Amino acid sequence: MTRQKIVAGNWKMNKTLLEATQLTVELHEALGETSLPPHLQVVLCPPALYLEKIKSLLTLLHADHLAVGAQNCHQAANGAYTGEIAADMIASVGAQYVIIGHSERRAYYAETNDLLRDKTTAVLKAGLRVIFCCGENLDEREANRHTQVVAQQLRESLFDLEAAQWQHIAIAYEPVWAIGTGKTASPDQAQAMHQFIRQLIGEQYGKAVAEQTTLLYGGSCNAANADELFACPDIDGGLIGGASLKAKDFSTIIRAMK
């Protein structure tokens, strides 16, 4: 069975509504008549305020090959949480994915592995798919603790799930030292970590689950290095940051996912 491939664009806190709609149209046009593989899913993750608008626009454009995802959600189903958004709310506007545990959420908002476990549960309960982020910072990499850090993140947040739930989980490995810095893990470094993650999942859930799990690279993947990274056997796509804000660059990355 061919694993699902995913190229997701995390727009972070960028673009006005007009700019976001223009980017969506430009990406649709840039992809043109490109025949994408049936097992490839492209996901646009705009600011939550625009989710419904972008979803409606994709429907209008008949862009069935493009899906919409949120960048975060709250762990509770509802309640007195001013400014927060529940997973059910995200599902209700037609989104299909939620990014959980991005390194910026961990760093700026002190999101813990326990909290991310609860958020993951909420997303799955709402019938959505999870793009779960994990990764080490520079100190941890230089101390040769990167596999230990990633293993702890996955074990504490995801390994309480049932095997059947893993069909709704994608893992995005983010070497934190390579996000927004212009640095990128070498293909060998990226492949080694993705192979380790797949092996870890296999030890917990068995080879079948490990082989079906989509693993994404999320550390400054761009139009220049996407071909080389996506050629690695355990890399099934990318979680793209800055490069997803330019239709030409993002479409080039998408095409690299053969």
C-alpha cells in the first residue's frame, strides 16, 4: 500500500484576507493542469480567521486536490476560553487537518507533551486529521540527544492512542535549529531521524502501522532542496513555512513530491 504523501503550507500569522485569497488563487493557477499523484494531499493552513473563506474559495475553484487545515486548536470541546477555537469549530467550516505541537507553540506558549496529548485527542474526536510536530533544538542536537528528545515527545503525546487511530496521524519532524534560520538538515540527517521515528512507531504499534504513517520534514524545506529531501525513502512530504507564502515556490515544492 502506498503511503499518503502530504505537502502542507503553514502560513503562520501572515497575510490579510485579501492577500490570503490572492495567494490561494495564484497557487491554484501555478499548479495549473499539473497531474498530482492520487496519494498526494496538499493542505493550506491559513490563520484560523480565514479557514471558512479559503475552504469556500477552493470549492469555487474546483480545487479538489487542495485541503484546508488549522494551525492549532484548544483541547476542550467548548467553554469559557476567550479567544480560543475548538476542534469541532474547525471541522464545522470544512477543514480537515490541525497542526498540533508546532515548535513555536511549544516555545512561545509553553505547550507541554501532556497538553499536546489532550489536543490530539480533541482533534481526533472531532473527526479531523492531526499533523503532529516534534523535534529538537540546537543544544539538544549538539549534545546528541535529538533522538531521545523526539522519542519522549512522541511517547508522552501519542503512544496512548489505539493503533487504529494512527491512520489519522501524520508526524512532522522539525529540527528547531533549522526553522526560519536558513539552515536545513542534510538529507542524511533528515532521513536518519525519519527512519528512527518510523522504527519507534513500529516498536510500539507494529510494522504495519509504522509503514502506513506519513512522516513529513518541517525544517526550512524550500524550492531548492525539496527534490533532494523528498527523495529520502522515509520522508513522505513536508510541512512548509515561509516558502508556502509564495505561490511559485510552493507549487515547485508540491511538484517535487513525485
